[in-house]
Amino acid sequence: MIKKVLVIDDVKSELQLISFYLEQAGYVVTTAENGVEALQKIQVDRPDAIVTDLVMPELTGLELCRRLKKDPTTAHIPVIACTTKDRKMDRSWAKKQGVTSYIVKPCTAEQLAAAVRYATL
């Protein structure tokens, strides 16, 4: 079964690159440029996983994750943070907010595909 992944990033080049990596790995990808748009798309078409930047306008990746984890209809969706934030404190805080996996940009196609594959087992 082909898995659906929602990719969220406010930087178009990052959004396109991450989407390309996942499409090449065989995933069906939809995109959003911020957390508000992502919430709307999640309500319409539930993805099997979400890959999100953490630092975005309107609604951060962590706030998005908190909202998803509080809602019983979306709490099961794995959230993979893909961000430039590389401090141990950032990783720890993200895990406490419900992030399933944490990848630091720039990442390879293999790292990204492995994180999504592991999260959706």
C-alpha cells in the first residue's frame, strides 16, 4: 500500500526538495506552506505521516504537533520534524510535544525516507 505524506515548510525550495526525496522513495506527497494550511489539509485527507519544519509563520511545527496529538482523530499520525535546529534541548522539547522522529537539515534522501518508513511501520 502506498503511503501518503504531508510535507510542511514555509521555504519553497525546502518544500520542493523534501517532496522530491519522498516521491522518489515511492510516497504520495501533498504539501502545505504553513501549519494553518496543513491543518485544513489534514482534516480533508488524512496522511499516513507528516514531515514538518518547526519554525514557520502562523503556526509552528511544534504547535501543529501539539494540536494533532490532542485530537483523538489525528493523534496516531506520526510527525517527523525536519529542521535546522540541532541542539539537544530542541530535540528533547520536540519529543515532549509529540514529535515521532527528528531530522536535521540538510538531510539526505535516505535519511528522510528511512525516518518516514520507520514512523509508518
